[in-house]
Amino acid sequence: KVILSRDKLVADLEAIGFKVLPSKANFIFASLPSKDAGELAQALRERGIIVRYFNKPRINQFLRITIGTDEQNQRLVDTLKQDILS
């Protein structure tokens, strides 16, 4: 179930412009070249969606997104499309 949810989330994020690193885990690293990852993480947090952001070299423009339920993943994608990237 996690693999199917992860694959769908990756496809949905890539469809809206995210770069997603390959993952076999229960999380992904994703970046949006046109947005600062720290600001993106904060904007999501303000909307009740928590993703991890690490201000460290090599990963400071990526969000670590834990694979949630299909409903949680869809809320993330919908929030990005409707509230943050629009």
C-alpha cells in the first residue's frame, strides 16, 4: 500500500513541477526549482501540513515528505496546487 501511495504521490508532484529523488522508503525528497524549500515548508505548515525541512548543504532545497494515506497525500497536492503555487 505504501509503495502504491508513494508512486502516485511522486507522479502527482512531478506533474506540478517538482523534482523527486528516487526512493524505496516510506518518504521522498522533493524540490520545486522555482520555490525556496524553507519557504515552501513554512507555507505548508501554516496550512496544517507538516513536512520536514533541513537547512543543510546538499538537501537545503528539498522537502522530506513522509508517505501518508491516500487522502493525506491528496490534501498535500491539492494544497500545493490551489493555495501555494497558484
